[in-house]
Amino acid sequence: MLTETLSYVVFNLGNLNRIPLGEGREYQIGDEEIVIFRARDGVVYALQARCPHREGHLADGITGDGKIVCPMHSYKFELATGAPVGNDCQALKTYPVRISQAGEILLEWPSVTK
Amino acid sequence: MSEKQKLVVIGNGMAGARFVEDLLARGGGNQFDIVMFGDEPYGNYNRILLSGVLSGTHQAQDIFINSLAWYEENNVKLHAGVRVQRIDRITKTVIGADDIAESYDKLVIATGSSPFVPPVEGIKSDEREGNKDGVFVFRTLDDCDGIAKYAENAKSAAVIGGGLLGLEAARGLANRGVETHVVHLMGHLMDVQLDGKAGKMLRNSMEQMGVNVHTEKATTAILGNGHVTGLQFKDGSALECDMVVISAGIRPNTQLAKDAGLAVERGIVVDDTMTTDDPDIYSVGECAQHRGMVYGLVAPLWEQTAVLADRLTGRKTEAAYTGSKLSTKLKVMGVDLAVMGRKEPENDDDEVVLYSEPSRGVYKKLIVRDGKLLGAMLLGDTSTAATLLQSFDRGSELPENRAELLFDLSGETKSQSVADLPDDAQICNCNGVSKGAIVGAVKGGCTSLKKLCDATRAGTGCGACKPQVEEILQFSAGDLLTEDASAHYYVPGVPLAKPELIAAIQAQNLKSVSAVFAALANGKEDPGSKAGLASLLKTIWHDQYEDERDARFINDRVHANIQKDRTFSVVPRIYGGVTSPDELRRIADVADKYQVPMVKITGGQRIDLLGVKKEDLPGVWKDLGMPSGHAYTKAFRTCKTCVGSEFCRFGVGDSTGLGIQIERKFQGIEFPHKLKMATTGCPRNCSEATTKDIGLIAIEGGKWEVVVGGAAGSKVRKADLLVTVDSHEDALLYTGRFMQYYRANAKYLERTYDFVERIGIEKVRQVVVEDSEGIAAQLDADIEAAVAAYVDPWEEAHTPQHPSQFVNLLSAKETAQIRSLQPAYGD
Ligand code: SRM
Ligand SMILES: Cc1cc2nc3c(=O)[nH]c(=O)nc-3n(C[C@H](O)[C@H](O)[C@H](O)COP(=O)(O)OP(=O)(O)OC[C@H]3O[C@@H](n4cnc5c(N)ncnc54)[C@H](O)[C@@H]3O)c2cc1C
Ligand code: SF4
Ligand code: FES
């Protein structure tokens, strides 16, 4: 079904404990800024860093119940899908991420080749 | 002499009072002199919300519908607290306690019903009249009070009866931290409304919230001498408990009617016009029996009162009540359950649509006959309840694809599903409010939930339709939507009012925000509630509070106020607005060194360094060598001063000295909202003390006026005088005591101007100055503890709370490894 080859670059974002529990921090990947959230229930999420509303830095927001609340004007988004909650912003981009045996954050950054 | 007819109403409950309201709304005040009798010594209250009072989501004072003043304003003569003993139909007179008699032309009996107490041994006390200690029924505000008080010292409680009311009582008790058991005679819970499968799932849900359920248990005796120690069952088993709430059904109060010789069967028999067999006597509510039915829910009786009011006023002489279709929702937090109509099919060709997903506790069942809905049961997911209720009420044709009735198939948000309903669709089934009426009220300016509910009465009955009302508000108000800090809850995500929340936190020793969510919100971490809880926990536990930084707003994580470009503002504390050349020099040096884009004198008599990078905050604080001014948080901000007696020719008090003293003492203490003060050396008020949260105004004779609840922000309000004192010590004392009273009792984000208005300055003065509640010493001790626990947050410049506390960007490294996958990624 798929004609192109999907491959990805793995970025090591360092140990998870560099991010305080329940908070988020930003990383620069190529030209893009992304944010990693370390939710209290142990789930880790990777999303675009800026809020589509007025570019608020989501990393400074409050997480909970699988959502992130932007620190600027309190718009809410789903962490897992990036979908807006109660607002009609565009969905945030999300990226696959996992944690290595050693506790490091591994971001899978897509690069598509035909 | 009045030419009006005289109308007497016996019963001031949901039906009696509602009937009088209906009558007045139809101009009945001009046709009748109205007299009411009520057994309770006050106006009427919303009985439905007693469940909320018991579980702590409502305060008793919030459920009153009409105050005594209301009756006066509407020329209704109310005999509050007077029980009617007899109706004399020959002289057409009603006779009550203390020989109070009222003649009538027309009489309405709305005496409601009483709890049914099954014949069980050991209910009565051996020693005195009445029940054994710890035996309760659940019908009135007094019952509710009694249960709540007794529960404070009880370890375990049993509720006899697993119907709607019994389950609501059980949830209420469980919320109060009592080990709770429900004892039910039949094979499954709510057997009147639910089939066996749904009953079993409901049982699981109840058990998950810590309520123990025992079915097929016939209670034969209540054990214990003097007070309850347990229950004895027919099968020989027993259960230990300290209290019992009996909720085994209701019996209509028909004795008065029976004694007067009216036709009474199960209830007082009425026809379609709500008339008894005496043409001048009517009956509505739970005491009435219509076409063989006696109703135990409010929706039917509100239809009845409307019909009777229509007829008596002559508004609609043809009005008739033809019976009601029954539907209800369970008001137990954490369980979604809606039921309507039949629970089982009756004919062979009745169609049953069933969906069951026990792992999620979801069960849905529809009974359909000739394409129309005869009954429905929705457990665990009630997203389609509104639509189903519409079809049920109207008997409208159902869509071919029955699945549409079970699920929100469109995948659209719920607001759209309510949006799709026609304007005449009824949203509030207690008050009969249509969608059109709600939308109309929103357009008319009711843009907060509270205003909207108050104006339309939607959601003011059992409250189950509130989410839908809110949805309508959201889509019809759009940008105009205004917030109302979740009317009763302290924070939206934990359904408890502040006093109950504090009680639960203390009783269960909850010291962190995540512990509160785990214990009191089924583990759901509502992000909108975190900051409010963090503030409250700090207030309760002081230095024992387990600080979780992610619960704080960014300002409180980095102790500075975020700006639109993610830089921060730094406002060092300048006590009483008095600074020194040395301090000013340091501020100037910092501004140079960190290239601060703007240095501004604030309206709070200090200096703001705006545009500081997050990474630079610790350096800025270290170099300033001044404590935090807390310009970023819900805490004590500043005490503005004027020059006062030291320099000013009018000054009669040392406002600068007192202001500095105050700011040094109370700096940084957290409050439900920010708290600002000012001291002024004379009533000319140069520091604007009369519009501060707390103001101290020097007056002639060495005295200070302490004023509270002032505002000059989005709202302007002159502060109220709390007390006049004659020393700085007393000024500090009452300031601190008021502060603590506000801290302990205000809702999150409630400024003192709203708080003082809500409580009333008289009450505030009684508690804070006259010590009417005997808590002054405790308030003083609590505020002193907060003062003692204060630590300057800018100390974190030296000892950051986490290595990346002030870091925006962490480094990433690309690993050599590149994988290629066929055919998809993201395994
Ligand atoms: C800096 C200052 C304006 C100035 O340049 O003078 C200021 C700046 C802000 N005010 Fe203010 N207010 C400032 C004095 C006031 C005053 C006057 C006073 O304190 O004497 C008022 C009216 C009195 C009052 O508090 O009601 C005032 C009423 C508000 C309000 C409306 C509060 C209300 O309930 O009506 C807000 C919004 C809020 O709190 O929700 C607000 C919110 C804000 C915020 C925090 C908005 C925000 O969240 O970013 C602004 C932060 C700017 C920053 O980062 O420093 N500010 N603000 C003043 C700082 C005083 C200080 O030294 O602490
Ligand atoms: C805790 C609880 C929760 C409930 N929840 C719901 C719900 O969610 N949804 C729902 O639809 N229904 C609910 N109900 C049922 C609902 O409250 C009743 O259907 C409704 O109150 C009946 O109204 P009524 O006026 O007939 O009786 P009541 O409200 O009981 O009023 C009777 C009045 O008559 C007075 N009275 C009685 N005898 C005399 C006398 N001899 N002299 C003078 N005055 C007298 C009483 O003082 C009282 O004022 C609940 C009931 C309870 C107790
Ligand atoms: S008045 Fe408005 S814009 Fe000005 S500082 Fe206060 S909040 Fe900001
Ligand atoms: S920038 Fe995120 S809500 Fe406005």
C-alpha cells in the first residue's frame, strides 16, 4: 500500500529526569522547536512547542488529565493527539517518542524519502 | 372587605410553594388572599438538593428557594412552623397547632410524603421517646443536619434501601469519610428502574467509589442499646455499624384528608383537574393520587401545579393533567445514569436494543414499540440521554439506525448535539425550560452559567441538566461567555465546596495536589484545578505541604510574572514604598548588567524590571539582594503608604511606619487571590486606602480605622469599616485576623471585595471583632503560623528547586542510528 519508504532519525534528548515531573521542556530539532511533556502518570509526549493561538510556549503550561493548558490565554489541547479542546485552533503536531532502557528520551523524527 | 376569595395551601414544600409561585405568575395575587401552612420554621427549600448538602457539594444556605421576605413581598401569609391538625369541611376552616385557624374558600393540600420505616425491631430508643441514637431517615434539612453531625464521629454507616435516594445518601456518607454500606432487600440496586445487568454494573461503580453493597438482605433488627451498633439480617448474618439511614420508600401524607372524609386510597384521590371529591379542595404533589399513580419525582408535580394554577386563575379553564412519563437521573458524583419509562419489554414484538461493555461500566438498553421509545436505560455514558428523552417525551418516530440512539456517531462535540435540537426541545426537565428560552436568555445578556440558571431556572432543580445548559451557553454566547468560578466548588475538578474540601483534606491527611486528586476526584488530575489546590494546601499545611511544582502556574514556578514574549518582570520588595539610594543604585546596576528593556515605577509604589529572560532570573535576584515583591502571585502584594505624620502637615498617624511594619510581617503570604493594602496618615486618603483589600486610615486621637473589601480595579468599591483601634499592635492584630478569616473561607480567585459582600460586613465584624464563633484565637494562631512559615522564594536563586527550573531549552543530540521501516512507522 505504501510506496514511499518511511524512515526516521532518532534524537536522544537526554535523561527524562531533566524534566521535572508533570512539566515540559523544549528542544531544538533542526529548524523546529518541540516540547516534551513528562506527565504525572508516567506518559511522555512530544509536540510542537508553540501554541497556534498566539505562539505561547506550551512548555510553561499546566498539564493534567491528558491535556496541556497554554500559559498565555489558557487554551487547552490533548497531549496525545494535539487536538484542540474547546477552541478551534489547528491541532498541535505530535511526534512518536519513547524512553530507552537507560531512561533516555528517544524522539523519532520522520524523514520521508520516495 | 376584600372581594378576593381566600385560598389556603397546606404544605410549603416543592409542590405547595411551586403552586403559589405558579398562581402569582398568572396574576392570582389579584384574585386570592393566599395563606400557607408549612411544618418547617423557615421559607421553602429545594428538597432535591439535600443529596448535594449531604455529600458536601452544596451548602445548606444555598438551597433555599424563597426566604421569609419573599412571602411578605408577595402578600402571602405564611404560617411557618405551624402544623395543620384538622380540616373542618363544614365551617370550611383549617385548624393548626396553637389553635391557629384560617377559613378558606379554596383549599390545596400539598403535604407531600414521609419516609416509610419498615417494621424492624430496635428502631425506637428504650430510654426515651423517638429513635435510638444513630437511626435516621433522609427527607428534611433537619434529617440531613442530623446525619452529617452524627457522621463526624461515626466509623461506619449502613443505608437500608438501594434505590435512588439510598444511593445518594450512601455517596454523601462516603464523601464524609465514613465506611459506608448499602443494604438492599432485592437482588439488585435500583430494581424499580434497572434490570439485573444494569443493577450489577451500578453495583460495581458504587463499590469502586468505596461503597459496600449487600443485596438480598432483609433487615430484621437494629442492634445496640441506646445507640446503634449494627444490623441483624433475616439470613442470620449481621453487620457492624455506628449509624443507619433508612431509605426504604415513601408514604403519602394523607391523614388530614382521611380525617376530613375525603376519598383516599394510596394517596388523596384527584381527577384530571387536581380536584378531590370535594369541589373546593384540591391536592398536588406526592400526597396526591391521579389515575391510580402516586408520583415521587418533581417533574410530574410541577406539571400538576401548573394545571391547577391555570384553572384557578381562569387562565386556561380547559387545562387538564393527564399523567406523566417518568424519567430520572441519579445524582451520584462519578456515576452517569439516566433512566426513563419501562425497563423490560412487555409484548413479544417489543424490540430491545442492547449494548453492554462491562469493562468500562457501560450499559445501554432501549425498549422500542412500533418505532417509538417506550423505555431507556443508560449507564456509564449518558451522552445521548437528551435526545432520547426528547423522543420519549414526545413519542416521536425513532431513526431506522438504532445505533444513532446509543452513540454520538457523528464524532462531533456534544455542543453540536444540543445545538441540533429544535428550539422547543425541553432541556431542564425539572423546571420545564426549553432550549429556545435558554438561548433567548443568553442573547438577553445572561452570559455566565449562574446568571443563566438564575434567570431561566434551568438547572436549579436537580441540576442534572446543567452540562447541557452550559453547552447551550457556550455555543450561543461565543466570545461573550463569562466565567463563574464554578458556583459552589472550590475548584472545578473536585466537587466539594471549600469547607468540605478542607475537612476532607485534613481528615485524610492529603498533603499534595496529586494526593487530593487521587482521594477526592477519582484520580482525575484536572489541570484547571491544580493551582487552586496548591494554594489551598499551602494555607492548610504551611511547611508540611508537599510542594509539586507542576501544580503551579508558571509565575509561581519561577517567581516572576510572564510577559507576552516569554520574558519575565521582576518587582523587588520595597517595604511601604520607602527605598534608599543604595537600593536604587543596585536596581540601576542590575538593569544595566542584564540589559533590562524597561524600568518602570509601578502603581504599587515600587519598581518593575520588565523583559528579563527566564535564565537570568536567578542572577538578577542575587545581584539585587532584595526579597521578592510577590507581584506575580495570589499573595500579599504591597502596602502602599503616604508620608503621614512624619512629614505631612495634615498627618495624624505614622502611616509609613505602620505600612512598613505590615509589609514586613505579612509579606508573601498566600491568599485565595491577591491582597493589597494601604495605610494613610489621615482621611485625605492619598494612598487610596479606602479602595484596598485592607486599608488603615489614621484619624484624630491616635486611632486607626481598619477598613476591608475595597476595590479599584475592574470593580470599584469603597471598603467597609471593620473596627477602630488605638494602637499599631491592634491594627496588626485585626489585619491578621481578617486575613486569616478570608484565607480560610474565600473561594479560589475570590477577591475580598466579593468575599466581604458575600459574607456581609456585619457577619465579618461579628466573627473577627466580636469573636461570635469563638475562633479568634485560632485565626490569630493560624496567621502567625503562616508568617512563621514564610520563606523568600527568591532564595531559589541559590538553591534551585530542580536543575532545569530556569531553563527553557534543553539540548538534544542526534544519534547515529537511522532506521528504515516498511511499511509504516510508529510501531
Ligand atoms: C505593574 C502594574 C502596573 C504598573 O505598571 O503600575 C500592574 C501590572 C499588572 N497587573 Fe495590575 N498592576 C499594577 C497595579 C494594579 C493596581 C493598583 C494598585 O495595586 O494600587 C490595580 C487596582 C487595584 C486592584 O488590585 O484591584 C491593579 C489591578 C489589576 C487587575 C484587576 C484586579 C481586580 O480584581 O479587579 C488585574 C487582573 C487580575 O488580577 O486578575 C491585574 C493584573 C496585572 C498583571 C499581573 C497582568 C498579568 O497577569 O500579566 C500585570 C503584570 C505586569 C507585570 O508583569 O509586571 N491588575 N493592578 C502595577 C503593579 C503594582 C505593584 O507594584 O505590585
Ligand atoms: C434527598 C432527596 C433527593 C431527591 N432527589 C430528587 C431528584 O433528583 N429528582 C426528583 O424528581 N425528585 C427527587 N426527590 C423527590 C422530591 O423531593 C419530591 O418528589 C418532592 O419534594 C415532593 O414535593 P411535595 O411538595 O409533594 O412534598 P414535600 O416537598 O415533602 O413538601 C411537603 C410540605 O408539606 C408540609 N406539611 C406536611 N404535613 C403538614 C401539615 N400537617 N401541616 C403543615 N404542613 C405540612 C411539609 O412541611 C412540607 O413543607 C428527592 C427527595 C429527597 C428527600
Ligand atoms: S492595566 Fe491591563 S495592560 Fe495595564 S498593566 Fe494592568 S493588566 Fe496590564
Ligand atoms: S497563545 Fe496559547 S492560548 Fe493564547
